[in-house]
Amino acid sequence: MRRRIEYRDLHHSLTRMTGAEKHAPSATSTLDALYVLYDRVLDVAPERVDHPDRDRFVLSKGHGPMAYYAVLAARGFFPSDVLDGFGGFDSPLGHHPDRAHVPGVEVSSGSLGHGLPIAVGIALALRARNHERPNAQSNAAQSSFGRPNENTVAPRTPRVVVMLGDAELDEGSNHEAIAFAARAKLDSLTAIVIDNDSASLGWPGGIATRFEGEGWLARTVDGRDHAALERALVAPGGRPLAVIAKVEPKHG
């Protein structure tokens, strides 16, 4: 049974982590979207952290990982008392998430502009893997005439979700990744952009138009509205998806 997250407990978990207060707004701005992802959307679990068909999540906003750690602890990836040592010399919970030390972390991050290109590469690799690997169900479901059984289920391509900040989109590497993902038709890829009006340059017409202009499906929602976030993340799209989660200015 899926372990549910109690949202009200996450705020208490954040208070247990001290020493990176200058980045606390980056954590609080992502909390609601992370909660919805790990409680309602992503197919991940502590007992299957290495399962090849698990969904993948990349926190490109790696400089404010406290909310990420709180959510991972709430889902059972590590004991909650580990939160108390955040940033300590002997703690696995550093000021940037490290996949070698934190169960459930897929990618070590913190250098802005890297998360989306990495997520594009992961989505591309997972699609290629599914195209190349034998489908045991298909092989076993041949009729006497050598035709596949019509009920055969194709291998599932895991979903890849990356979370970015709006200011991070000023990085040129993101522009290239946005263009490539649409042209490669990476429909398993979702980018969540936490928009708090902190970008130095921004984009004419808003962030959604940046993605839509390259062929993405873009949905803009209230980044504190859990139901709206869930609807935006689970509704079928057929294209790479960008969810623009608007939060209060300067909260990230």
C-alpha cells in the first residue's frame, strides 16, 4: 500500500533543518508541488528505489533542498530524525542533494541550468531502453499464427519530472533542452517551473509561452493549490508538459 504523506507534518519537518536559512524560501516555494508529486503522482517507493520502471525526479533547484528532504522522509526513504542533522559534517543531508548519500535522490544537483538537460537525457535513454529491450509479455502472448495477442501490454516508459525555478530559465542550457525535448517528442517528460517572479530577464508573454512556442503543452496553476497541481500533472497531454506553478513573489 502506498504510504501517504501528511501535509501538515511537512512544515514541522522544515523547522528541524537549520543552517541554510538564506535558502529557506527556495524550499518553501517548492513544498506544495513536491508534496503533490510524491503523495499523488510519482510511481516511486523506498522498497523499489532501483526498480528500472520507477519514475524519475530531478530537483534542478538543488540549492534549497529542505522541502525535498522533508518529503522523502515522509515517504519513508529515510528516518525523519536524520533531518535534525541537516548540513552537519557527518550528515548525508547536504546543502545540495547527493544521490550517493540520500536514498531516493536520482541526481545530485545544485548547479542551476543542469536539471532540465539531464532530465531530457534520462527521458531519451528510458525511451530507447524500452524500444530495445525484449517484451516478455509480447513473446509469451503469440497466437498459433505468430501474431501478438491483442491484450499484450507494451513496456511502460517511466515518467521523468524535473523541478526548476523561473530565474533558472535564464540559463542558455535550458533553451536548448526545451527545443530538443519537443522535437524529440519526449512525452514522458514534465517540467515544473516554480514561478515567483524572480527571473532577471523573464520571457515576453510569460513562462508558458516559452514552452508552447517550442511545441510543449503548458499549464499555469496556483502553486499552492494541491488539487490544481494534481490535475495539471495527471491530465493526458501527448507532448512534453510544462506546469508553471505560480507562488508569491520572492518566495524562492
